[in-house]
Amino acid sequence: MPRSSGTVLENNETTAIANSQLDQAVFLERTKLSFTNIPASIIATFVVAPYLLYVNWAIYGTDLSFIWAGYMFLTMVYRYVIYIAFRKDHERYSLKTWNRLFLVGVVSTAIGWGITGSSLMLTDSLQQQMFTTIVLAGLSSGALATLTPLYSAFVLFTVINMSPLLITLLNYGAPVHYATASLVFIFMAFIITSSARMAKTIQDSISLRFQHDDALKIVAAKKQQTDELNLNLRQQINERELIEHHLEYSMSQLKATLESATDGILVIDNDEQVTNFNQNFIDLFDIPITLIEIADFSQIQGHINSLLKDKTPISPIDTDQVVLLELTDGRLIEAFSKPQKIADHVIGNVLSYRDATMRINSESSLQEAKTKAEVANKQKSEFLSRISHELRTPLNAILGFGHLLQEDNNKHLDSDEKDYISHICVAGEHLLHLIDDLLDISRIESGKLNINLSNVSCEKIINESVALVRPSTTDRNIKIIIKSDLKVMPFIKADHTRCKQALVNLLSNAIKYNKESGSVTLTISANNSHVHFEVKDTGAGISEENFKEIFQPFIRLKQTEKAKGTGIGLTITKRLIDIMNGSIGVESTPGEGSTFWFELPIASTVETASPMQNIKLSPDTTMPAGKQHTILYVEDEPLNQALLKSIVKQISNTRLLMAATGEEGIEIALAEKPDIILMDINLPGVSGYEVLKVIKNDKAFSKTPVFALSANAMPDEIQRGRDAGFFDYLIKPINIDNTRHLLRNTLSMIDNDLI
Ligand code: ADP
């Protein structure tokens, strides 16, 4: 800071330090300037000294002149040495030391020049005196330029240089000398004053330069600060622009999301002020624009409430459930509210309104249709159950007596009559088959088909199935060939009856749709997981486009229309195989024959037979001789009574008691304690179930097997019978052989205490 300008800094201490640093710097600069001028001084000395030497030669004489010249030369050498030393390393000594060294050079040079001034006393030559005066004045003038940076050096030089001359001139006492002395004096005063001014100017200019440098540095520092600030500002602006861009993006995304939603959406803050909404919301309730502008939710809610049918104000905000709003125009609006949160702090609510009229209406019509379908299905099941019951009851008599007539091998009948009986039996069996198929389809479709998966022997299935279909091969001379070694076949996981049913159906078709004297080849093979059953015939075959449809219910191909059938056999077979976790398919070459196949999974372990399998029908069962058995049959239908009489007639030592009503049945049972009771379910008055209940309540009957004998073959009814406590549920029409064997076996088990 410039001292001359008198600027005052707030912090005096700082100012003092700064000022002393500045003084030092200025002082160094002045010293440098002075040292820089040394060569000029030396040159001046070198030029002027020979003149003075020449002029003063006469005064001093040779010796003194050479001493003076030698002295001057030494001062020059000295000054040159310090000049070089300073230039080389001016930090080697302190500034003060350099100054002293410099002053020594100046003073010793001034002494040299001063001596020449005093030497004028030794001469009277005015010319010589004036010459010396001019030379010395000239030297001081020269020193004005070279020594002024160090003002004290200049003053010392001028005083030492000029004073001997001044004194010498005054000593002469002549007017010219006085005049010259006064001029010299004035000259000295003038140049010392000038030097003082110049020194001050130099000092000021140096200090100004430094201040200027400082100012430049400050400006540079300020500029750097400003640049940094600018950079920061730029970054902040960039960040702000980025945030604004993100904000803009999020806003447009929010807007697009709101507008793309099919629901009407309204967003409100905690003060119930509307902060956002979409057009669907406006459209849904036809909200007036003024209401939206006011943005007050309570007024909007008021508008919505005015549209409600029952005018009860419901707000979705009050519940976390979906609220159903019924509008006067018949629309049904579902309203739902979700809190809007920042971290865990709720800042408002998002309300969504959905027009659910169509959905709710279609749901209710769907529900209606479903209920109707369920009712229709129930009616269908009831109808099937009734029809099945009504058809089975007469069939029981038709097939039962038909088989009895065949069994008796009645000698009174001629061969035509025997044929008629055979036809009656075949037709009856066919009718029974149809009823069973229809019931199966109904069970499968209602998901009520009970499948009992157990380990089943392939050999047994095949033998039983082939035995069942073999009689139908004789008419047209069809050969059944079994290709595989059945003994090595593994057990399969299946329902014995249903697996047999599937195979019998494929074998029956292969026989039915075969050519005269054709063949049916049964091949069984197994891989790691499945047993593969293949039934190959030599019939007309099936073209590929029919492969799928023959498994659809009631589809029959034109080429096979002549043969009897209903078109549901393969449908049942496929569903049965599916339920048993297997697969089924067909391959065929039209004109050559068809190959139907199915696969069922191999059983993982071989299970032991169930207890009921132990009471298998066995014609070999023999009754212990002499032991009398009693069977009670509770049945209101005389034909059925007569049929059972014929069946039991052939079981030795067995008497059959009949009861036509439930009450009578209970009476006879209590009185006679029969070994087995056969019970019709649909009895006039007390039903079979009620009779069972009474009997089972009596301890005396705790072990007595009571069989249900009914024409109702519906799965629910069979299950109900088993649940009620019947030993087994026999379905009419009964197979006379099987029934007779069942009775024999049961009696034998009773005798052996196995029941
Ligand atoms: P149905 O034999 O009672 O007609 P299915 O469901 O068992 O009913 O069979 C459906 C149809 O598939 C049959 O009507 C017949 O046209 C065809 N079909 C089934 N098995 C064979 C076969 N082995 N050869 C030729 N056509 C067959």
C-alpha cells in the first residue's frame, strides 16, 4: 500500500507488516538500482580521471599523480568487485551490509575526487582552477543520476567531492573566487535538493510499481475467485437445470400416467385441497369446471354425493375398502383411496373411481347363469339317477330270470326258445351297458367318478378282459392273439375295474369294427415308467382327420354306422385313462386296420390285497356241512324276491326269509337273527336306511353283514350307503353268479369268524 497516499487499513498490525515488507522491497530495489549504476560510475571515473591527472600533473608532480591514479584505480576495482558479488548473489549479505559496502566505494571515490579540489590551493592558474571546478561539478552532476537511488550516498559523495574545492576557493579571498565558491555552493544545494526530490520520486515510483504489482496480484486472485465462483454458479445452474429437466420429465410422466389410467383419479392434500386429477375423473362425475378451479375437495364430494341414489355420503378416504357408489343414472362406481406418503409421512390421498357397471352386471348375470347351470346339472343328475333306477329295476328281473333259464339248461325249452332267451340276455346286457356308460359319462363330467388307484396286475387285467370279450368273437370268427409274455409284466398303478373297462372297450371295438375272420392282436410292453397296451385290428381303419373326433362324445364314423354303438365308449375310455394319469392314442392305415393304445404308470411298490379282495367271489368256496344259515331279504318287488329265491336255492343249508316292508323286516330280523340281511333301499314306508339304523342299534346285530341292494347307481347314493354302515352296496341288476358267490363267501367268513 502506498504510504504517501495515506491509505489506512482497518487492521493496523497488518498494515505495519505490509508497510515494512514494502519498505524492504523498495530498499532492495533502490540498492539494486545503485549497484546497477556502478559500471557507469566506473566508466565515468575511467574517462574523467586521466583529464584531471593531466591537469594536475604540474601541481602534484609525478609521484603524487601516480599515487592518486593508483588510488582511483583501486576504488574502481573495489566497486567492480562488489558489483559482481552483488549480481551473483545479493542474498549472501543483508541489505544493510551491501549498503555499507556500497557507501565505502562511494566515499572512497569521492575522497579521490575531493583531493583534486583541495589541490587547487597549490596553483594560481585561474584556468586550471575553473577546469577542476567544472570537472568536479560535472562529476557530482553525473552522480546525481547514478547515486540518487541511495540518496545518502549521493549527499556523502557531493559533500566529500565538492567541500575541499569550496574551502579552497574561499581561502583565495579574491572576488572571482568568492563568486565561484558561492556558485559552487548554490550548485551543491541545488543538486542535493534535486537528488532528494529524485530519490523521493524513485522511491515513490518503485513503491507504486510494487503496489501496482500487489494490486495486479489481488486482481488476479480476485479474478480466480470470481472464476471459481462462476464455475460453482455454472455447476449449480447445470444441476438446477438437470433437476428442472427431471421435474419436467416426472411431471409429464405423471400427467401421461394419470391420463392413460382408465379410472377417474383425484389427488388431494391433507387440507383436502385438490392437487391433481385426470380428465376421466371430470368425465365420470361431470364435475363443473368452477368446482375444479376452487379445488376444494369437500365441494367436489358434495357434488358426487348429489349424484348418489341413496344420497348417503360415503367417502373412500374413511375406509381402506373399495366403496361402491350407486348413482341415480344406474351406474355403479367403485371408489378407493390410498394415502400419498413421503417417507412415512402422509401428505395427502389419491382417490380412484372406476365405472364397474358392466363388470358387476356381467358378474351377476354370470352368477345367475352359473346357478341356472348348477340347477340344470342337478336336475340332469336326478333325472339320470331316476332313469337309471327305473331301467335297472325291470332289468334286474329280465337279466336275472334270463340267466337263470340259461343256467338251468331247461330241458323243456327247444333250441329256438333257448335262442330267444339268449337274445333277451344279450339285449338286456346291452341295455345295461348303455345305462352304465351314460352314468359313467355323467359321473366323469360332474367329477364324481371315484377311482381307487392300487397296484394292479397286467396279466389279470388282460385275462379278465379277454375272457369278457371272447364270446363276441365267435359270430364272425375273429381271432384274439396275445403277443407278449404277460407273466413278466410289472404291476401298474390303476383302478382295476376302470382299467379293465378301458381295455374291454378297445377290444370290443376291435372285434366290432373288424372284418369277417379278422384278428385282434394285443401287445403289452413296458419301459421304465409305463406299461403300454396296444390293441391292433384288421378292420377298415380310420383316416387321420378323424383321430381327434372319435374321442368326442356321441361321434360315430359313417363307415361303421351299421355296427351297434352309442359313440361314447372311447370318450369314457379316454377320460378313465386320463384320470389314472395315463395317455391314450390311435394309429391307423385306412383299409388295413387300426391300432389303439394306452399307457399307464408302473406301480412303485407291490401292495398287498385289501381285506375286501379277500372275500373275492370264488366258486370253490364250500360251506361246512350241516350248518344251517338264514338270509333275510327285505324287498317289496315280488319279481326281485323271486329272483333272489332262485339264487339262494342253490346255496346249500340256507333258508331265505322275505319281508315286503321295512317294519316287517325289523320284526323278522329281531325274531330270527339272520346271518345276512339284504336290504332294498326304496321301500314303502320305512326306508332301508331306517331299518339299518334300528338293526345296528341292537348289539345282537353288531357283526351281521347288511347289504344294500338298490337300483340307484349314483355315486353319491353308493357313498351314502357305505357311510350309513351297509357292509356293501350291490347295484341292480345283480349278476346272479356274482351274488351267489358273494353270499357263499360271506357265510363262509361268518362261520370262520372272519367278520
Ligand atoms: P361306439 O363304438 O359305441 O360307436 P366308441 O366311442 O367306442 O363308440 O367309438 C366311436 C367311433 O370310433 C365308432 O363309432 C367308430 O366309428 C370309431 N371306431 C372306434 N374303434 C374303431 C376301430 N377299432 N376301427 C374302426 N373304427 C373305430
